[in-house]
Amino acid sequence: MNVPTVAELFANGKSPEVLFWVGCAGSFDQRAQKITKAFVTILDKVGINYAILGKEEMCTGDPVRRAGNEFMFQMMAYQNIQVLNNYGIKKIVTACPHCFNTLKNEYPELGGTYEVIHHTTLLQQLIDEGKIKLKEGGVFKGKKITYHDSCYLGRSNGIYEAPRKVLEALDAELVEMKRCKSNGLCCGAGGAQMFKEEEKGTTRVNIDRSNEAIGTGANIIAAACPFCNTMMTDGVKLAEKEESVEVLDVAELIAKSME
């Protein structure tokens, strides 16, 4: 795939309309790389002038801050802000709610103020504007999809409708879990829990959540966060439902359904 970097555009005296912030998961995690590819495919098809930072992108510092290492967070944040401000970046889109929340709500106090949007919001805008055209009948016709709310997208930033509107554009039936929207249950990876040892308890949070999703009778669990995707996939594997239930990012669903 030919993905432009900001440095390349800058060398030619150009700048991107929107910066795609890939994030650690989207760059290094094999599963999340597929989400990155799907999203880039959509951006290419729609003809958006975008670029990535590539090797100049560091982790936003979300996990270290949640784990309590404020010093490390500020070091990472200042480095990122310096790079972004040097390039004069105004608008950022990211497929990770953790990056989204940190860039949008925590960078301004350190001198990094940008228009930050989550990829589900951008996808909804593109569908509304008629820029994303979906196949008639679609790949997911007659399928049941349940959407899992990511904590950092939902409760932290109040984004509940955009991902659902995107899913409604598909020819599928949207079924809700009992605990959804502002009442949704965490997948178990937020707050740097993804990277630490388990604490004492009887059930893993992700197993509880995955069983709830499987219980809706959905064939597809839609997620909008790479961490949620990992946790829900693990839960589906543990329930031995891999044959009948697929965990996919909203961007992957759209990429597969586009004309």
C-alpha cells in the first residue's frame, strides 16, 4: 500500500488536509494492522488528502499515564506535540479511542490543540455526504451485528450515535446488548489494564462482555477500538464460537461493503 508520510508531502511543499494517527496497536499489532489497512483503503477510495507521521509518530502516552507514570507521559506528549506543531497539523483522525481521547482532551493543556476526530465519526460524515457508496445487498445482508461501546469513545467522549449510524448504513440488523451506550461494560483493557497482570477475581471482564455479545445472537461483534477488538476476540475464542461469531472493526465492515 502506498501511504504518504507528512515528511514526504512537506518536502514537496504540500501538507495533508488530515493526519491519520495510526497509534501503537494499529502499527504493531498484527490484528490491528488489518484495521489500519481497511481504513486506509477507505481514505484512498474516497480521495481524501491524508498522510501519516510514520517513524516520527510516538505513542500518545495514554497507557503510561493511566498506569501512573506522569513524567513519562509528559515526555512523550511534548515530543509528539513538537512534531505536530512543526508540521502545522490542524486536523487528526485516529482509529483508536485511547489515542483520540488523549490527543483531543489531554494534549491542549501541554500546547497541542488540534481538531481530533475518531474514524467512526469521519466514516459517518463520508456516508452522509454520499462519498462512501455501499454495495446494494451488501456482504452483510441478513446478518446480525451487535456494537460494543468503547469506554473512551462512549462514556469519556459521548460518541454513541456515529458508529451505530455507520452500521445502520449496512444491510444488516443491529441488535443491542443489555448493557450498552452510557451503561456499556468495559472490555477489560482500558486504563492500561491491557498490559498488566490480572487481579484477584472470579471472572475476567472480557469473558463477561463477550458472552453478553454472543448472547444477542449476533454473527458479528463490531468494535471501534483495537483494544476492545483483542479482548472480544479472546472472549469469543474462549467460548469456542469462532466459527459463528466474527469480531470486526467498523472500518473493516465498511471497507468490505464499499463499491
